[in-house]
Amino acid sequence: MTVLTVNAGRPVAAPYTDSPGGMTGIDKRPAEGLIRVSDPGPKGEGGSGLAGDAVCDLRHHGGSHQAVYAFAREDLDAWERELGRPLANGTFGENLTTNGLDVSGALIGERWRIGAELVLEVTSGRIPCRTFAGHLEEARWVKRFTQAAGPGAYFRVITPGSIRAGDPVEIVHRPEHEVTVEMQFRAVTTQRELLPLLLAAGEALHPEALRRARAHAEKSAAS
């Protein structure tokens, strides 16, 4: 289990984004050498957890609970076959392109040690947006990505550290519940009936998803 590449993006102007200022950092490319990863701060204020990586729309991206985004090379390979085109590491806007890990099958609250110091904790799956669709230039992309339900995972930073391409990944903690990234993604997109099940993940869940799960449970109890 390894990180194939650590990917960072620079802000560029794009007609397909509704980000304030019309800039996006979704086009991420493999970075050389050691990259520092730390907690960027609250959503709306902090951007990426990776030094040198641009997050341009702080309304929806970045912040402590979306500090790092990982996507499996195996899933990129599957999309290559589906789309009939090559997809380089970082094409999906991921900070970490992994090998040998079922990223969307990771448990909410699962912790990964990458390299010697960095420890990350899984919080949620990535929700596709207009910018993602425009970047890939694929028809009905948001719907197709959502139906596939293999969103990759967002992480918060538990212990900061520096990482580089080729670093090993060790799963150092797996919670006792069964709430995976895929389940969380389905619950907040196409299968709302799964929302109550997310409560088993507790505070490890991304706060926005946790609020939705609690609201759904309260509504169901009141009806």
C-alpha cells in the first residue's frame, strides 16, 4: 500500500467554475520532493492541507475536514477503460493517488500513517460538482460519477508531517462500525434512507454529513 504521487494544483482561470474570481486549482499535477501536510484550519478560511496546493473556492472545498483528498489508481484505471482516454495521476483533483488501497471502501474514522509522521483520518467521500465536470469535459459527468459511488476519500490531519511519492501507507486504526466512505456518499446523494446508519460513525464523520444524518433521524422520529 503506497502513495504513487502527491499532487498539487496552481490557481488557473476557467470558464466552467463558479468560484469567486473564476479560478480553480482542480488540475493537480505530481509534485517533486517532500510536501508538508498540516491542518489548514476551518472551512471557509483554510484551503488545502498540502503546502503549495491551491483551493480557490473556500465555500465548498478545503478546511480541516477536507484537508486532503485521495483517489485510488485502480479506480482511475477503471475510469480510463470507461471513458476510453488516459487519466494521469491528479486528474480527478486528488492530492494523493494511491496504490493497493480500497479508498472508497475505507471506514469513516479510519486512520492512515503515510511516511514517518503524517497521520490522516477519513471523514467523507467527495461530492462531484460543476467544476469537476467542466474540468473533465465529459457528458453527464456529475450523474455518472455519482452513480458509480466510488468517490475517493477526504481526510482530516491528525498528526502533521511531510510526505513524498512512494511513501508507504499503513492503516493504524479501523473503527468498529461499518460506515464506509461509499455508504456515506450514497446516503447523502442517492440513498437518503441510509442516513441514520451514518450516526454509528459519530464525530469522526464530516460535520456536514453528521448534521444531515441527525436531522433525518430527528425528522423520522417525529413523524
